[in-house]
Amino acid sequence: MNNAADNFWDQLTQFTQQFQQMMADPKASAPMPPAFGAPAAETPHFDAAKLQNLQQQYLKEATELWQNALTSQAPAMVDRRFAGEAWRTNPMASFAAAAYLLNTRTMMEMADSLDADEKTKARLRFAVEQWAAASSPSNFLAFNAEAQKKALETKGESIAKGLQNLLEDLQKGSVSMTDESQFEVGKNVATTEGAVVFENEFFQLIEYKPLTAKVYEKPFLLVPPCINKFYILDLQPDNSFIRYAVAQGHRTFVVSWRNPDASMGGKTWDEYIENAAIKAIHVTQEITGAKQINALGFCVGGTILGTALAVLAARGEDPVASATFLTTLLDFTDTGVLDVFIDDNFVKYREAELGKGGLMKGRDLASTFSFLRPNDLVWNYVVGNYLKGETPPPFDLLYWNGDSTNLPGPFYAWYLRNTYLENNLIKPGKLKVCGQKVDLRKVKMPVYIYGSREDHIVPIGGAYASTQVLPGKKRFVMGASGHIAGVINPASKNKRSHWLRSDGKLPTTSAEWLSGAKELPGSWWTDWSDWLKTHAGKQIAAPKTYGKGKFKAIEPAPGRYVKQKA
């Protein structure tokens, strides 16, 4: 951790230590929250009236809690961490949980009472959330009534198993979220039939076997995020987006990124655009003989695809007939919770550390994303795995989530500065990529833009912002759930819902758009499929073999690259 980060956590520790003293004495001065490197003159402060009201409310609730404890009256708690019967019947545990919830709620309200800019308030809220999640009584055997009860019932076996789980995870270097022994890439995940038809040091290109007698003349290329493995789009047959596309009659190709090792530590954003995204487009054209293809980018894969399309447009090339962007940021104005990490000092630190070469470790990236939802993706498994000695159930999506990938340092540093920090992609001519000035106003093909309503990585406002950047004919749809579950919502299961506007209007903000949208049951996949068919051309006989000419089948899908571990 760098000096700035160490300084912040030191300040947060002091802040939380002063909290109880302040709440116990209304005359005590308020502790100052971490200033994140701001000069002393700019140190934020609390609104005195709000703070006084907060102190009074805290003392009132703390007194009631103590009185209830003296009469053995269990407090009502809706938090699922403390919802079990064991918590209600254990007076010490229920009191500890209720006191913890009161302290947490009060500290979050303190953060909201801060007289500061929104970014500073967001950072403090995030820090308090991390502190609160880590300090929950449920995380400690001495307070966790359910874990204690299980230990007694199993005569200590749950504790022994928990220690075994802990040792195994320490060896692995991460907290297990699923029973990984139940999955194998190519065996029961990433199983759609196909073959690798091209590879270079950046990616393998997979062509999938048609499932229909005829296919559309314009092939379909998917560009997944390079910070994860592509098989999130091909988990198992009944929830595979790739298989769905193939079954709809599209001759489908997918970029399978190489998991970078030390030999790729110097690779840049430009090289990924030229030698991966653009190369994949051109190879797909060569294999199929198509003048134009349809393309899809998911998350960072969408940012890469959008950049590649701008470079091609600047060169006077028009190889893509339509583009789909799934939970993608092109305009990085609204980046949600990830914004708390980004400032000039952080980016300069990463540039000094990795800008000249090296690897951003996949394990570190995975840990960062997990701590965006600490209770669900970290502490929930700490309690289950170690305190209760449980083995988490097999879940394909969480298996994929734990299969991390590295990033080349220069690629990562460029991405941080030019997207999250400076938002340069939407500034016409500001960036030069692959020798061309980037201007998204020249990306004029029809586009389908999807955002997830509860996405904490690409907020719905950030996904929607692409409608204001790209000039072509656009269709926007919002799906229920989050970043992954919203996207991987198979049409056959008829789950969740999605929102569309029948008038086709695309006002300035997602909130304005939603005010005129209608909620429809089921997956957005069918709407997207109907849209893509209108841009896919006529139907022709499906190919009998993989590849063409010099592009021959190298190995069966899913190929070697996706099996490489970080």
C-alpha cells in the first residue's frame, strides 16, 4: 500500500477511536474524517446543528438499547447477518449486534452530515462501510451465536473444518466463494462447441459451430472484458449468451484474451487496440468473406471496441455494421463507487509503479472488486467458511469470478488516466491511439446499448451516457439486477425484467429516459436478438468447417489461453 493509502487508514483508525467518546459526551468536539491528502485549510468539517441532533438521537437509542438489555428484551433486527434464532436467544450476542448496528448507522449519518464536496463524502462513506463490514460481531467466533451453536452441535467439528478451510484459502491466496472442485473450464463451463482459428500473443479467436442450417451473412464478433475470462458469456448451456447467439443463426466468433505473464508486462493500450480488437475484426472478415460484421463489447471489452471503432473510422474503414455495448463506459463521468479510488495522486502512483512495465495482478483486481460489496463478497464467506466450517455451494458465476486475470502495467496505467481520471475518450481529438485521433462522433453505425439497473461497477447513468456520445441510430434497454446477473439472464428462464421506451426517445439522463420507459417481464435477450437480426443481412448456408484458407482450426474451444491462471 502506498504512503497516501497508509495515511488515510491511519486517519480512519483515529477517527473511529474518537467516535464513541464523542457520542458519549455531547460537548466533545467532533472527530475529523480522513482528509485524503487535502491541505489543512481545506479540511472538511461537520455541520454543528446536524451533529448535535445526531448526538442526541444516538444517546436516546443507546439508552433504550441498554434498558432493553437489562430486562432481557431482545432487540428487533432485520439485518440478515443477525436474523437467525441463535442471535435472538443469546442476550450477549443480540446486544452486541444491536449496538454494532446503531454505531454503524450513526457513523454513516455522520458521513452524510459532512460539509464537504461529494467525492470526499463518498470516500468517507466507503471507508465507514469497509470498517463496519470488517468489525461486525458476526465475523468473530466470540460473538457469533450461530457459529457457537454449530460448534456445540458438531462437538467442535465445525471449528476444525473451518481451520482446514482457512489454511487451504491461505495457500490459495483468496477467500473461496464456491466449491471450485466442481468446475473445470472446457468440461462443464465454456462448453459451446467450436475451435480456435487464429492466435497471437494477445488473444485467441474462437469460431463456434453453427446450430442452424443457415446463418446470417454478417458474422458476429464478441469482445469480452480483458480483466476477466471470456466464459462469463459461456458458463453452461442453459445460461450461455454465446450459445444463444449461435442458436439464433449468427456465425459467432469470440475473443479469448491471453492471461498476461511477465513477457507481456510492457504491452500498451494501443497494442491491445491494434493487435487484438482491430485484428479480430479483420480476421473475422477474412475467414467469412464478409464486407461487414456485427460486433459486441462487454464492460471493458466495450471500451476497447469503442476505441477500435474510432480508430478504424479515422482511417476511413467501415468494417462493422452494428455494435452492441453491454454495461460499458465510454463517457466516464459517472463511474459509481470506483470513483472513490481515483484521483491524481493515485494515478501517478500507479504510473510510477507500472507505467514502464510490470503486471497489475489479477488477485489484486479481484480483491478490489470484491470489497466493493464487502458483506456479500468477502465477510459472508469468512463467516461461512471459517467460523461455521461450511463448504460454499457450487455456483458457476462465482467460480468464474474467482478465475482472475492479470493486466499489463502500461495498459492499466493508460486506462486509469485517460478514462477514469481525465475522461478523454469523449473529448474529440484529445487522444491519439494507434496513430489516429480518437473521435467517437465518427462511430456512426447503429448501436444497441444495455445497462443494468443495480450495477455498482458501471452505474446505469454511466451506461446510458453512451447514448449522448455516439451519433448513430441507437436503442437503449435497461435490465434488472447488477453488472453480471443483469447481463447473464437467459431468455429461456423468463426471470427478472427489462425496460424499454416505445417512443425511442433518448433524453439527456437515464432518469429522464426511465420516466417514459415501460417495464417488461423476462430477459432483454429476445429484444436484442430481434434488433441484431435487422442488421445481420440475408441468410446463407452454414459453413461445414472452421476457418478458411490460412486460418485453420488450431485446437478445440475453449482453447489454451482461457485455462491460463493468473
